[in-house]
Amino acid sequence: MKTKFATFVSTLGHPFLTLPVFIIFLLFSTEPVAKAGLLTLLIIGGIFIPVGLRTLLGVRKGKYTNLDVSDQAQRQQWFIVITLLLLIVTAIVWITDQNRTLRLGMICAFSLLLISQLVNTRVKASMHLAFHTFLGLLILHMNAVAGAIFLLFAPLLAWSRLYLKRHVLEEVLVGVVLGGLFGLIFWIIY
């Protein structure tokens, strides 16, 4: 029962769920519907769908141990693909001069991913906690109550990652620190 609950919490806090939901919410609450739809297609279609398919195929072929790409060595190659796709989409968002919140959020997310890739050579930082903390601070910037509620989920998410043995305490803490750092950078430059 505990394992099922931990798996549920971990899945609910997975960046491949939380990030697209946040992006859709942000875009459709700040942009006209047609523009929001195009930007959603760009971001989700340009990053999440290709990386998701690559990850699924990688698991099926035995290239990745699991959908979380929990193996530190396997993560390095996985990071390269997602970082390149995020760089391309971020560049398109900046070149087309999209709204400030989206541009800054994407550059901070790109920087978070890049630094996480570098950190991964020494410590397998929890990307669940890094992006959860980062998003929590972005949401907090837009809506204090929603952001606080989102951030209050972080300890439960950390517990799930530890319970499922996907991370050790140091990796969870590094994830929180990285996400917090780039969330604060967003606040400072916004």
C-alpha cells in the first residue's frame, strides 16, 4: 500500500506532468487562445513529446532502466537531447519576442537543466524536486496561495523519491537547492 502511494505521489510530481500542465495554464491564462495554442504546440510538441517518446523507446529497448532515467550514467545522454531541444525552443520563444514571463521562465528552466547536467557528473540530483521547487516559486510569484500549496507538496514528493529508492537524501536536497536557486533567479530578474 505504501509503495503504491509513493508511486502515485512520484507520478503526480513528475516533471513530464507538472511542467506541461503549468505551461498550458500559463499560456491560456495570459495569451489569446490561438497564440496560446501555437505556443503550447511549440513547447510540448518540440520538447515533451520527442523526449517522452525517446524515453519510452529507450526503456523498451533496455537503454534506460526506467521512465525516470534514474541511472546516473544513462542520464548524461538523456540530458543532452532534452537540453538541445529546450535550447532550440527557448531560442524560438526569445527570437519571436514572446511575453516576458514565458521568456524568463524558459531561460531559467534551460539554465536549471544545463546546471543539473553538470551536477549529474558528481551527484544525481532529483529532477522531480528541482523542477517542482522551480515551478513552485514561479507559481508563488503569480499567485501566493497556489504557489504555497504547490510547494507544500514538495516534502511528500521528496519522501516518495526516497521511499522508492530513486534517490538518497543528498540527491533530493541538491534537487531542491537547484530548483530554489533558479526560482529565486526568476524572481530577481523579473
